[in-house]
Amino acid sequence: MSSDRILITGVSGFVGGRLADCIIDSGVYGVTGVSRTAFSKSYPVFEIPSFFDLPAVDALFDGVSVVVHAAARVHVMSDTESDPLQAFREVNVEGALNFARQAAAAGVKRFIFISSIKVNGEQTRLGQPFFSHDDPSPEDFYGISKHEAEQGLRELAVETGMEVVIIRPPLVYGPGVKGNFASMIKLVGKGLPLPLGAVHNKRSLVALDNLVDLIITCIDHPGAVNETFLISDGGDLSTTQLLQGVAAAMGKPSRLIPVPAGLLQFGATLLGKKAVAQRLLGSLQVDISHTRKCLNWIPPLTVKQGLQRCFPNQQD
């Protein structure tokens, strides 16, 4: 095993945990974890309540050549904060930049920041995907905070010489996924008829293992230095196709009623559910040609394979 260690923040989370396991399994690097909660692993894990309350820097960054910053304050459906934007900034901007400064001072070579496609925006026109070089256009507080963190990290790279790599994933799915994707899985699993059989949008998704593969590629690839990468599975799906794919991966029938999207949009507007309708009916496509070219990278899993990994106990 190399003496170099990869420090992963958010190591108890959906992305960070899987990334740590894959790096350990490869035997190429050691791992140091950072988490808000204490738990036991085969590698050292530092419990850090906030990125302003760090342990001894010498111990934290001992042998660390690369940091993968996967920790973040994520979407909150019913936010109780009096100033939600500041709550996002405190963790995703100020906390992330403080941690990055400490890493640079400790001699860390590369800082990989897991950002979000929300930096680009919330939706695209059909067939007009986001590109990595597009002008940022975040709309919600989460996207704004990620954009501001990216700006600060680029400035830090210039000041300190620490290499910065930014990855902006769209919706990430895989075993143990939570949030809207998990809710969709539950609905499909119950066999309920859904009025989503005639939705012709296109959305880019990324399987957890595809994202992890790209992060690992960026650990030492010379083409990743100070670049921003978009990522997806390389095949976009309509909401109808996604539901059909989930049902097939589960071994369940897909009971989809072909209700026109315009009627669904009208009904959602009347019910005050425009944001939900946008996620189900709108398009969000990303172009990964820059990622492919810079890194000679191809997503290891297709969408079908990625969905199948969500249900490892399902036999073909």
C-alpha cells in the first residue's frame, strides 16, 4: 500500500462511505475519514462537529496527499432556520474553505470538491444540456452555497498552489439512496398506478459507483488539475423511462397511466406543487464530453446496470 493517504470528509455518508470502501479495497491508498458522528472502521476516523473545530492538524493530515470533500449541508425540505442561506453558507462555504485552507497549510497536494449540478441551474431545455464551461446560474440556497465555495476554492488554488478539482454531479442513486429517489422506489415497489406514463423529458443521473470511479480517477490524474467536471451515466432518461427501469430492476410491473404532461403541470400548479412537477416533468441534462476528453474516462456502469445495483438481492 502507498504511504499516501486520502482524507474523505463525510465518510459516514452515502458517497463518502462507498468511496472509502472502494479505495481501501483497491489497496493503493490508505484512508483517513472525517465524520460528524463517531463510528469504528478499519481506518482512522476523526469526529469533527464542525469544520471550525478541528483536531490537531498534524494528526488529521498526517500522510494525506489528497482531500475529497464530500461533506455538505444538503437540501432541507422544511427548513426551520431563520436564515437558510446563511446556514448553507456556514457549512458549505465558510466551513469548506476553512478546511481547505488548513489542508493547504498542511501540504495537501490536491483538494477534490464534490459540488452539485445545481451550480449550473435547475433545468435545461430538451436537447440543450449543461456544459462545464457554462456561466453558473444557481437558483436555490444549496446551489448558491456550492457556487460560492467553488469560487473560494479557485482563489485558494491560486494563492497556495494546492490543486483543486471540482465535480458537479446531478442526482446520485445507488444502494441505500435516500430522498426523492427512495420515495420513488417505494411507490414503484407498492405497485401503485402512477400518472407518469407519457412524460417525454430527459434527465441525467449518475450511479453511485460511476461517481466513485470518477473521484478515484481524479485522485492522481494529471488532466484533473484545477478543472471542473460534470458527470452522468452517459444516457439520459425520461421520468417514464426511469420508472420503467426501476420497476424492471426490482422485478416489478410498472403501472404507469399515460396522462399528458401538460395536464399534470396544470394540476400541480393548482395544488401548489410546481417544484415537484419541475423535478418530474422538466429536463436536466449534462454533457460529459469535457470529462471524457480530459480524463479519458468512460462511465463503468450503464443506467440499467446502475439501477440493478440498487437491488442486489433481485435475481435476473
